[in-house]
Amino acid sequence: MKLPFTREPMKKEIENLKISHAEANCVESISDRLLSSLQHVPSHQPIVVVCVGTDRSTGDSLGPLVGTQLQKKKIDDLHLYGTLENPVHAMNLSETLTMIQQHFNNPYIIAVDACLGQLTSVGCIQIGQGPVKPGAGVNKELPPVGDMHVTGIVNVGGFMEYFVLQNTRLSLVMNMAEVISRSFYSALTNRRRFTPTSLVQNE
């Protein structure tokens, strides 16, 4: 028997997504997954994208490549850190995160980073709630980043990760960066069609 004055069960947590960048519907799937999370971010809460990585390593350049492509798209209301010209990497990550917290009131941070994985997962893009831990694949102690994360599996992990990142194919990384940036553009522009009021009414 249902007790009086009980609340409805909480909405099921949004599931993680893992999809190959070569899938025909990849941009749409990633965009939809991003939008599902962003619709629950209040319109007054600033969205900050932190693209982690360095242009000095092919595999680790995914983040800066995404940042540079997003910068060119000139998306309204998007605050962006990490481009090829001004990368966010191991040496300045902590400083950048501190600056973001000082500059913005309760920012919603989305981290973008490269990672290593199994051979069958190379070329896949992953989206999930919670932070990413940059540098974990190359044994660097760096602070976690993000309320949610987008990562691209650029090569195989498990052995000599630093050299694996250095010898990753640039064409793969550039193609993945293109998919991620297009997905962000689609999600952020579509988000403008929704308001917190309409979302509550539609749930």
C-alpha cells in the first residue's frame, strides 16, 4: 500500500554512452546524450568546457583540437578553456581550475580529454557523469576535472603509454575531434530551445 505524502522515485540517472566515431549516427547520439545532461543545468548556471591535453603529443592533442574547433564555432554562452594556442595541460591544470572557480559562480564543467583503452575500443568516444582523471594513463597525479566528461580512446593502453600517445595517428585524433566539436555545437544550440519551466512541465 502506498503511503500518503511519499515522493515519486527519482528520475533514473542518465546512462553513460560509448560509441565509435565512425558510426553513421555518432554526432546525433553524442549530441542527444550531451543535451540530456545539459537540460538539467539551470539557465543561470555557467557552462564551462575544459579541453585537457597538449599539442606536443599527437594522442594527447584531442582536447586542444576540440577546443580550437569549438572556438571557431563561436557558440553563445559557452566558456572555453584549452585550445591549440592556449592548451590546458599538466603544468597549468590546477591553476586553470582554481581560476574557473574564482571567475564563475558554481560553474557546470564538462571535461574533454584523450585516453587509452582496449584495442577494440580505439576510436570510441565516451560520455559519462562525474569527473575525468587526466594523466592517469601516464602515471601523473593531476586533479579530477568536470561534472561530466567526454573522452576519446585514441590508442591502446597497458604498456609504454607515453610513447603510445606520441605515436598515435593524427588523422584518427582529428576525425574524433571533429565529431566531438560538432556534437557540442548541436547540443548547445538545441539547448537554447528549452527552458527550466518547460522541462518541468514535460517530465
